[in-house]
Amino acid sequence: MILTKIFILSLFISITGCAGHPEEDLVIFAIDFAVTEGKEKEARNYSEIMRKHVLNSEPETLIYEYYFSEDSQNMYLYEVYKNSDAATSHVKAFQQGPYLEEFFNLFTLKSFVVMGNSKDDLRTSLEGFANDYRTLVSGFRRK
């Protein structure tokens, strides 16, 4: 439990470092999943398929990273988008594409936090998934 708290704190520090100034429009998804028992290896392989797909089809996705626990029973997905419109495009493509069913056969959603300037259409597209929205109040980014 202590390691989980340390990981979340370090992730938060990296998120606030990436978020920059309040006038920027970055949108960040911090999503925690349980991996379906017995499908740990398949889940790791599937994360690579998804990584390649997003890299090649979504130029406004700035960061898209999968973090697995040592035993592969939990996975944390960290995503950063140029703005709310880019995040909405990603969500709609995922919901309408061929990956949704297989993804949720491998992963069970535990929590979904959206950080940044999320517009109403993004919030609408995430109904049933995310319910924790946070806006940047202060911070900085070193370059």
C-alpha cells in the first residue's frame, strides 16, 4: 500500500510538471485498472498493440503510457492530450473502434481521473467511465 501511495505521488508530481501553466489546455487521463486474472501476459501484449495504434493514428496524443505492477495484476494508464478536443477524439475513436471489447475483457476499471480543461463534450463522451474531474490551479514546468 505504501508503494502504491509513493507511485501515485510521483505520478502526480510528473503530471503537474507536464501540466505547465493554467492557460495551457492539456488534458490528462490517469486511469487505474485491475488486470483480468489469468490474462496478465495477454494484457501486456495488448498494451503494445494499443500503443502502436494510438502512436500511428492520434498525433495530438502527447503521452500514452501503460504501467504494470510487478505481478501484472494491476495496470495504470497515463495519457496526455494537446487539448480537450484531442482527448474527445481519442475517446470517440476508442469507443467506436475495434479495441473496446477486447480491452475490457483484459482490464477492469478501478478509477479514472481527468485533469485539465475538459469541455462538456469530453465529459459527455466519458459518462460511465470517468467521474473525477480536476482543473489545474497552480504549478510550473521546467524545460
